[in-house]
Amino acid sequence: MRRVLLLLLLAGAAAAAFAARGPFACAPGGPATSLPFCRRSLPLRARARDLVSRLTRAEKVRLLVNNAAGVPRLGVAGYEWWSEALHGVSSTGPGVRFGGAFPGATAFPQVIGAAASFNASLWELIGRAVSDEGRAMYNGGQAGLTFWGPNVNIFRDPRWGRGQETPGEDPALSGRYAAAYVRGLQQPSGGGAGGGHTRLKTAACCKHFTAYDLDSWSGTDRYHFNAVVTPQDLEDTFNVPFRSCVVDGRAASVMCSYNQVNGVPTCADESFLRGTIRGEWRLDGYIVSDCDSVDVFFTDQHYTRTREDAVAATLRAGLDLDCGPFLALYTEGAVAQRKVSDADVDAAVTNTVVVQMRLGMYDGDLATQPFGHLGPQHVCTRAHQDLALDAARQSVVLLKNDAAALPLSPAAHRTVAVVGPHAEATVAMIGNYAGQPCRYTTPLQGIGGYVKTALHQPGCTDVACQGASQPIAAAVDAARRADATVVLVGLNQMIEAEGLDRTSLLLPGRQTELVSAVAKASKGPVILVLMSGGPVDIAFAQNDRKIAGILWAGYPGQAGGQAIADVIFGHHNPGGKLPVTWYPQDYLHKAPMTNMAMRANPAKGYPGRTYRFYTGPTIHPFGHGLSYTKFTHTLAHAPAQLSVRLAGHHAATVSSLNATTHLGRAASDVRVSHARCEGLSIQVHVDVKNVGDRDGAHTVLVYASAPAAAIAAHGAPARQLVAFEKVHVPAGGVTRVKMGVDVCDGLSIADRDGVRRIPVGEHSLTIGELTHSVTLGVEQLGA
């Protein structure tokens, strides 16, 4: 309590010292107040073009980089574009500075843990809270408004050190996370006088486009890696969450990645940047490089002969902003050599300025703007910290619960041994791309609040747990004397991180030895708690009958210790589910990280990746997660047949799949581009009954399987997630969940050329123990 009071006093003092930021541009009485780019009544793009037309070439070039220079003669301040906020305002990047009036910000669970909640409403709420705190810090001059997140790369390989930053391995889950979090961050509003552009609270950025999921493995690093990817895998896996981020979330930015894709650096790929992102998906915003990506493809990848050629390649491809100095240094030379034009530079600067205008940065006095009131009192609020705790609870996944050993009873388990290198975790709980938390609650503190005596022994000197001098014996002794034992082990940023991919799926060092020794000695139930971003091969613990319960907590954020304790002692009934497949250790010997293929190749012993294409053994499958109660499903409504409508002139686009027949004729598929997709949805209503004696939250997962002919002809996934909803059901209660499965999205497949097709014939929907068939036919219009 004293610590909380101290934090409140410090926050009060900080608020008293708060100094609001002055206007970014268009200050009352400033040198440009009467100019068109300061007139709020004009369309935003017209205002941006007016500003750009008044700049010299040298001034424009200095706006092409993240630390954009000011233009004092026009009253425009300098701006740092690089701020981060994956799961809270982060100290990564120069745009954010903690201290003074803003000593910290709310640290929510790392993204992989938040994704385990399968709760889109929660993701948007987190985004809203982060945007409150980001805007407040901007108003105080200690953050930007352009936050480079979310990271929606597919967690393709379990070794990837940055997988913790992502929503997991499934394209549908990742896409829905992306859209929800972006909506929360940006909170778009209005339009109208802005020429159709919505106004933004903060600007989100979808990163890192595309097929980027290797940092450093077996001599290959992200700066030199050429990801060889099929059109099919790009279309149905790697690009899916980015499309959702831009099209559904309306993100203001996309970041291209370090790697090449099929021999072309993504930041120099015109088909990606101008074609897909800005053309097909209609990005309303800017495209930014990952930091120093332009320099990387010149210096490390030797993609162009000269630096000026590199400038031309990236600007002509559609890049608007360089995180790094490269474009500021060499663009004028590229223009002088006629390798790029002033019009190319103007277009890039206009795109970035429009986003700044959508953020209100050219609207003068902050105090008169919609979010100008936000300040220190809106950071680390009780509501935000409560949300962080709720999110941490929802992120916990119950992997094992033999004989209903969990939850523990404080009355029956008065003395609990709390052992393991994560027993007093603080920094480890927040993962990477984090800031300064408002406060920490460690697992030891959380558990100590439920029991009379908490016997603490670390068991390992650190998470690496290497060497002969590890204090395992003391932990074993504590377990012998306790009524129950909680063992907290796992990974941290010394084992998985940006620039650091894993070499093993096993627990580090002697952690396995610690767990087994404590389990053998304990006289009461043993609960294993894992903190990690990536999956861990814990087969030994699954098979150990002395280990009654296993929880995965991800990196649960500042309130992680309290959330873990609340689950262990039944204050919260766990409802999280794994957003990634947990593979056995020997998977690593069969799947090189450099092999980007999603689909299995049995002839070469290649097992495929993620639950959609991998058919081998697992430690735990995607979507696994237990509860302290039991739920059943009853299908209340779903159609048995549905027609896909075509325009008359597309009669010849129905292609034959002669492997099966449907209704007396050859089965077929329809190009999505030729279908009338508006409103083409399968409505699925499911009654979820809680047949146990505890209230609980349950995620209804709907998987679709294409007709066998489509799987054989096109390599469609055996099953894929197409809809999900989180629902709370009281004990003994029934709740109806209504979901729509978009046919053109969820039931389409990508052929080997990357063309989206809707297979005609019998599709299967699987919902828990239920299976329902829907037959798709074709209705020709205007024939």
C-alpha cells in the first residue's frame, strides 16, 4: 500500500511539473498562419501539397527520414517518426522518452500472450489505453504520434526470437488482432473537409512486410536473407494479416522489412509497395522502411551499384520514409543525376505530411484539439492498470490439470513453495519492445497474497541455469516442507529476442532438472508455470504424474505475478488458448529456418509448418487450452447450402476439378475476383453450455475444411480457422454465439499461382465436437 501511495504522490508531483508541447505548426501569430496549408477547412491533401510546394529540395529531402528536420521559416517543427507501442508505450526508439512528468506507462502482456485470449474486444481496449498514454506523452513533449506497431508477421518457426511480438501462427487470428489493435490505437473520426481522410488519435504501422521471420540462424541473418516464397504462401499465409491491418484496420502505415523476397528487397519492390499495399489494398498513409533497410540493401545485399541507384529504387517502388539517414544523404544526388525526379520526392513527402495533418499536427494549438487535454494524469491510471491485470489473466493458458488439482485452495495449501528463476520476475514479464512499467507485481508477491507462508527458493541463479553451482537442493528442500509447490521457469530476452533466434525448444540449462527434482520431492501438488514467447518442449513434464498442473503465461506484463496467482488459486478461471503449435524438439532437425515453404514435402522429409499444414506429433496443438469448468456446443443455426453468385460475363471462369462430382456435374471453383462477395456469408449460431460448477470464459473456434478435390488439386490447408468469438458463460448457463464466416475470405483458397478461388462442393465446419457440412454451388446471373 505504501508503494502505491508513493507512486500516486510521484504522479501528482509529475503532473504539477507537466509542461505542454507547443504547436507543431500553424501556431497562432506564426509565420504561416494565413497560408493554405494551415487552413483546417481545406482538404488535407490540398493542404499537404501546398506545404510541399513551398519547400526547397534540400528541405524536402530532410523530411524523408525518421528524424525529420524542421522548417523554421514556415513555423514547422522537427519531428521524430520513430516511436513504438506494441503492448504499451515503449522506450525502444528515439521518439519516446520516460522521466519527469512521465516516469512510466502501463505495460500490457506481450502480444503473443494477449493473442492467447482470442478476445478481439480486449485487443481494441488495450489499443485505446495505449493511445491515451501515447497522446498524453506527445502532449508533454515525450513521445511521437506515429507508433510502429503492431507486428503481424506470421510466427512461422518456433525458434524465431521475435515471435513473442506477434499474434501467433494463424493468418486469421493475426489479421483480426491487427485490425482490432489498430482501431484502438488510431480511433479514427470524421473526414469530410479533410478530403475523405479520417482524423487520427495516433497512427499505427503494420510491420514488417513481408515473409520476415528470421533474425539470426545458422550463419544466416535478416540483413542478408533472401526469402524464397511461393505466390501461394504469400497469398494465403504471409500477406493475410497485413491485408487485414490495412483494409480492415485502416492502418496509417506499413513498414517494409530487411530481407529480400524472391531476390528483391521488400523496400525496393514496386509490386509490393505500389502494387499491393497502395494499389490493391488502398493504403491511406505512408510506407516506411525498417531502420536502415535502404542502407542494408545497398551495403549488405549489394542490390544496387550506387547509393543514388538505391535511392531511386526505393522511391520509385513507393517508399515514403526512411528510418535512417540514407535518403537524407543521397537523394539530392540522385535527383541531380536524374535517377529520380522531384515529383517522386514530392509524392513521398506529401504522403507523410497528410498523416501528420490527420493527427492534427498542422492545426495549431494542441489545447484546442480533441485530445489536447490528455496529460500525466491519463497515464498509469487505475483503469489502465486494471485492464493490464485483466489482460494478463486472459492470456494464461492451462495446459494440464490432472485430477482437477487446480485451483489450489488457500485453506488447504497454507504453505506454498515458490521456486524457479521466474519466481521474482519483473523485467522478464514484459518481454521486448517494452517501456517503463507503472509498477510490477511478481509471482512471489501474487502467490504470497493468497497463502500464510510462501517459501521462496530460486533453484537457479538465473534463467540460463547453467553450471554445477545451481541452488537446486535448496528448492527441493522447500518443496519437501510445503503443502504445494509452484515452479516458475521458462525463457527471457537473453534466450529469445530481436537478433537472437533459439537453437533449442527445451528449457534452458538445468531448468528441467530443477523441475523434476522438485516434483519428486514435493509432498503436495506441483504446479509448473512457464514464461516464454515461443513454444517449449515440455514432454517430460506432461508425462510426469507428480506434476499436476501446467500453465503458460507468455510474458504477462506488469501485473503478471498477480494474474498467475489469481489463476492458480481460482480467483480467475483460465480461458486462454495457444496461438502457436508447440512442437517436439526433433522438429528442428526437419525444418531449416531458411525453408519458407508452409506446405509439407514428405518426399524430402519436410514436415510443413503451423497447424494448417503440419501433420506430425505435437507437444500441444494450436488452440489448446483447458478450463476449470467444461463447455459443450450445440449448433443452433447454419445453412446446409449456399450459392456463389457470378456476373454473366464470368461464365467461363468456372474451372473444372474432375476429381469429384457435385449434383451430377463436375465440381468446380470460382475466382474470388469473379464472385459477388458483398454479403456472401455463412451465419453460424452456436449454443455454448457451461456444464461445470464454475463461471468461465470460452472461445468458440470455427475451422473450415475445403472439399477433398481442392485439397488435392491446390494444396489447400487440411483445416483453417475462419471465425472465433470469446464468450462468458455462468455455471449451468447457456449463451448463444453468432458468427459470420465470410465465404470469399474464409472459404476461399489460394491456388499455386496465388489466385484466390472458392471451391464449389462440400465444405466442413468444425466447432469443438461438432461438424457441419455446407455445400457451395454457383448461381449464374445474366446468362
